[in-house]
Amino acid sequence: AIAPDRRTDLMAPGRSPESGSSCSRSGSEEDQPLVTVVRAELVRGHRPVVVSEVPVYIGLKDQDGRQFEDKGNCPNVKYRWLRGPVVKPCYYHPHKMSQIKDVGRTHLCFCSKECFLKGYHEIPKNLWATKDDTEKQELIAEWTEVANTRSYCPSKEDIDRPLRLEITPLVKGGSKSRTGGMTITTGTVIPTPQEARCRRTLMNKNAATYDGTSLLNGAEWLTKQFKVMNWNVLADLYANESVYPYCEKWALNWTWRKHLIMKELKSMAVDIITLQEVQKDAFDEWFRPQLHEAGYEGVFQQKKRDPIFHRGKYTAEGCATFYKTTRFRRVEKQVIDYDKETSTEIRGAGLEFENDRCLQRLSKGNIALVVVLEDLQIKASPNSGQAGENGGHCLVVVNTHILCDPSSSDVKLWQSYLLVNALRKMNWHTLPLLLAGDFNSTPDSAVYDFLKNAYVPDGHEDLRHDPSGLLSRFRLQMRHDLALTTAYAKCTGAEAKFTNYTEDFKGTLDYIWFSPEALHVVAVTQVDEEGELKKEHALPSSNRPSDHVSLVATFVFKEEDEQKAQARHAMSAHQYHHMTGFTAQGGGWGYES
């Protein structure tokens, strides 16, 4: 008892060549359309979303043969949007539109033959739907006009219904032509993404000063805390079916994902946001205005790469950092250009003869965005070296995206070396440091060891991969004194199990590093369990808009006396052996003996 596919012809998503009797090309010159529709299609299999304009491309050709895109300004064509009958979602996959309805047994809808057979044999009778007397009527239901404009934003009344756009050229005199038109039919309309899911907060029960005094003294820390969120949001440039074949096309579409991303950003109520893979156009048109309404200001820096032509315009992606203006003010912004730093290092080492080979290998366009913020609520001691112009605690926030290529572990380590080396030159060593981003490196990588331990052990596997020869040449210089640890490892004893969950890779690549001499991590937000992440096979999915999972950590500034005391106990004998000669002032980023 399988109902016929109700979306064949009239309801199948896509486009039909022409409507009505448009196949006929005969008639007088007066009957010929002033323009002909040569192309009409949805943007990449889009599923329409409530209160989000349906993205369509309309290509026209005039009588002189000139082809152009109509964005609603052509007077020689008429548009008409219609709403179709209800098409319920699949019983097993609510994010998928049904293809089949069981009209003889369960009266439920399914997205595939496999789902139908499973439901027919396994769904208990108490879960069957009630026989709908209007089933036959739905199959032949008429379509209702909802708009006569080129653009249309679906309403709540359109949910679970397909839409149809009829494009009709005009002839001289303004009457409708019977030829040259085209029709597009969409999938069913889906609701605006729901509010972001709740995630548990994991308290750092070991949060204490160096002498064991508890940090969590009543609710005092609640008035001093600030929250930081880091997330690679997956640029639309990279969200395509060839990379994520398991994800529904409409769930990959930016018009769907951007709403989910924004809801999650706002739901976390954080004070500082560091994002990676933010497109310049998305920053200008979506992130900055939306977050401005929520009380944030932001800065953006694109990668040093040539713009890519994408959806009708050139764009590039990069890093964006936002901060709550009621809590922080921006003191300074700087950019660390890894390619520029590479050139400087190579010339400084006298490797001019190897310039081309080294630069080609190491110049990938990655950057780090550095912002200095001053706290508007928490004051710093005037003698600490951490006070801003208005006396507030200053904080260095670094946002970076290290190279992704799995075969370039040498480049990742090199970029990490350039990052910490550039930070040391900025002379902000007395200020607390937050270093967040997508490091594209697992906890067993050389990058992780370098940032955590200030050096890479001689026998590390990643050191064997050195095509340019720079790692061996700079081996003795690849040490630092930033004394970093990660928020999740410090708070829970281990990194998040997954921050990236795709079909090809499942693991941890993203971190929020910080200087423990100057900051306490009070809590982190729990990352989703694997069972949740794989509900739709992998990420992204219909309710998780990126292939990465966001990280959220809560911090408080340490008091000046506490910083100095803890700095004296910060180094183990093993670290001291490798770090002799590196010192810094004032309990900032460096170790003290």
C-alpha cells in the first residue's frame, strides 16, 4: 500500500523547461515574448525556510539575443508564487521530505522505500496515524497564489508545503505570452531553526589558588567571570556536497545554516567570540549586524589568499573576533601574517638561495588576528602592568586558523612557531593571554606539544616530515616562554573528545589556550556526546550547522599576589631544563625561576 509519489511533475523540486503551451513557437511577431526565460533554478537544491527569502536565479534573453540575470527589475516578465498541498516529513527522518505515504496500514510518511518497509513491519499500532479522510483531496489539491513578486519569504502557513514560482514573459501591449516561460517547484518549507540546544556546564572543582584556597568562594566569582567562545563556523565556500555527501543539500545551504549559527552564538551569552572560516560578505551582511544588535562589536581579518568567485561575487574567508561592548573596549588590533613572517625568518637566517622552495612550501595565506581588550568592570592593580588606560584589566585575545592540509604537519608546526614568536615581539608579556582557534592539530601532534610544553621532543613523529628543511634548521629556536594550557584540559583533565566530526575525520582540532599564571578557568561547556553527533551520520547536519563543535570556557582574572606566587611554582624540573634563560616579568606569559 504505497501511495504514488505526490511530488512527481507538480511537486518535484527543481524546474520544468516551460509551462503551459510554451513548447509552441509559432505565431505572429506581436505574439512573440519580449524576453525568454533561458534559466531558472533554485540555489543548490535549496529548501525554503520560514522568514528567509527563497534564493532563485533567473536568466533571461531579450529579442536581440542578449542574456542577463533578472533581479526583479525587468518590466517584461511577470512572477507568481503558489503554495501547494501539505507533504509531511519522513517518520524516521524529520529533516527529510517524504516521498512515500503508507495509505493502507500506518498512514505515515517516509523518505525512502527502506524507511517505508521498516515502518510497515516495525511501527506498533499505537503509533500509527489516524486515517485521513482528506488524503485523496490532498493528492489533487489546488495550488494557492501567495505572491506576485520575484522574491518571496515563506510564512508559517507554508510549512510542510512546496512552493512554485511561475515565470511568464510579456508580449507587446503587456499581455502574458504563451511561450518562453518557465516554472520552478521547491521542496517543502521548513520552520526557522529552533533555539540552540542546551549544553551542560562543567565546573572546575580544582579551581584554587596556589596555596589551596578555594577560588569558588560563594558567588563572588560570578561577578568577575567572563566567557569565551571559539568556533569554526564552516564557510559557505567549503560547504558543498562533494565534501559532505551525507548532509542534506538544504542543510548545507547558508540561508539555513546562518540562522542556526547565530542562535547558538547568542544562546551562549558569552563576552568574547572567536570565529574561523568567516566569509567577508557574511561578516558584513550577517555576523556584524546581527551581533551588533546583541551588543557586540567585531573585527575581521581575511586570509592572505586571492578571493574566490562564489555565488556571483568574489569573496574570501578569515577570522572574526567579537566582544561585548558592555564588558570590554578594544585597545588595539594587530594581524600576524604567517607568509610575511616566513619571509622575514628565511631572510634573517641567510637562506636566500632556498627562498623559492621554502616560500612555496610554507606560504599558505593563514593569519592570526590579535586584539587587546580592556575590561570595563574589573580593575587591575596599577603596578601589575595589566591595567589599561581606564584602569581596567587588559587581555590579549588571539584568534587563528592554522593550515588544514593533513600532509603538512611541518607547515602547521612552522606557523605555530611564527605565532608565538610574533606574540613575544609584541611586548605584551605582562598581560593575560587567550589563544583560541582551529589549530587543525590533534593532542598528539607536534603543534600541541609545542604550545603546551614550549618545545617538541626530539623523537616526535611530526619532526620527520620536513620537506623544506626549515624545522631542522630552526630546531634550537623553536622554544617559547608563554606557559600555555588549554581550558578543557585544565578544567576536566582531558581535551574534548570531538571538536570536528565528519565522515572522514573524528577528533579534536580546536582549543582555547590561556596563560594560567594570569587567569583561572572556572568552567567549560560540555561538548556533545558522539551519539548526538552521529544522529545524521556526521556533521554538519540539519541542526548542527558546522562540521566543528563550539567550545565555551569561563575565566576570572587572578589577583596580582596570586600571579606572582603561582609563577614561582609553575615550572617543573623537566620544563626548567629545557627553558633555562627564558624569563618574563610580572606573572604574564613567561615562567619565573
